[in-house]
Amino acid sequence: MQLFTAGSDIYAAEGVLPQGALLANATGTYGLAISEYMVGVLLSLNKKLHLYRDQQRQNIWQSLGRVQSIWNSTVLVIGLGDIGSEFAKRVKAFDAKVIGVRRAGLDKPDFVDELYLSDKIDELLPLADTVALCLPQTADTQGLMNAERIAKMKPGAVLINIGRGSAVDADALCDALNAGKLSGAALDVTVPEPLPADSRLWQTENLVLTPHVSGGSSLPETHNRLIRLIAENLSAFIQEKPIKNLVDAKTGYRKL
């Protein structure tokens, strides 16, 4: 089964597919679109563009004061797969210090300054000006950014989540934003989706909220990459050759 998505948690669950069935995700097709979205929301939050947009609608001409820069900042990328790697490359081009976190393997790519395994997250959170979550939904990632970990983040930091909404405690995030603990956050994923009208997230200031649109096929190049991947895997399957992006149902991650 070839998925059109990078996430595979729904289909990788026990009992969904017949025993012995192969499952492949669409890793490699969404990195461009989603990483550009992430840079966009980070710039918007750092420069308070979202707040100036709010002022524009109220006919307010007033400076909001101090802003932040990606330059010389520390960006912690949790999840260094295709999407996380593409984002890391882009913020590295802004001269940020990039710290990567992955669940296995310490072969550091050139676009990362430091690389750690996931057991070091608690030590790294206080160091980062930006924390970017680029994670699939697995048993290990659900509830990853709970109230305790959000409290460990550097004062004034920014949190971005484009993986799965279950990775972030939404109430704890709202509390941190309202208290001024964090300077901003961007969520392209929530629990549940669509987000109910009574969710606190809608009315939380300094939060950029989008309806799971950072990927998809809105960008023509994403659609082109997806079609190429499907064609390659279909050809490989027919010829009994190795298939790209096979998912390990036990971990929820792509097989390496």
C-alpha cells in the first residue's frame, strides 16, 4: 500500500492491513513545501508580522517594539527526517546554530552543528530559541511536549509543530503563551482535526494556527514529487525490486 502522506500511524496500527502487506509512505515529497512553511511562520513570529496584521485590521499604526532574528539563534530540530532536514538546511542558511535530534544514529550531516539522540531533549530545550517538532505519531512522540517540557524551554522561545498534534499539550502551550513564557508558536496540526470552535487555541495570542496545510499538494512541485515516487514504487513492485519508504509497523518509522 502506497500512502500519499508522510505519516503512516493510522495504517501501521495492528490489524489495519493484512499480515505480510507492505506499507510505504511518501517521505521525500513534502520536505520542500513544509520546510518553507516553517521558515515562513518563524519569520512571521520573530518579526511580529501576525500581530501587525491584527493591527492593520483595527486601523492601528503603532510599533510593537523589539523583534527577534534567526541569525545567530539556536534552532532545535526534533525529528531529522526529510522534513526536519530540509528545515535545518534552510535555517542554517540564515546563519543559525542548528541542533538536531533523532531517535537513532549519530552520523552528523553538514547542515547540523550538533546532533543528539532523543534522550537528550530535556537538556537541549533550555538552549533553543526555536524548537521545531518534525515527528510522526508513535508511542514515543505522543505527549512529548507536555507541560513539564514546555516549562523547560528557553524564555521567549518559539515552538513550531508540523508533525502530529498529539505531540503537544495544547492547554500547556496556551498557558505558556498567555503567561509570556514563550514569544510565539505555530501549529499546523492539532488534536482533534478539524479543531473545535471552543478550543483555547483559536483565541491565544502569538499563536499562528493553520489547518494542516503546510504539506498537501497545494505546491505543484509536491504533487510532481509524489507522482514520481508512486511511479517508481509501482515499477519496483512489479519488477520485485526494493520499494522506497517502507514503514516498520513496530516503530511507525520508515525502514532505514
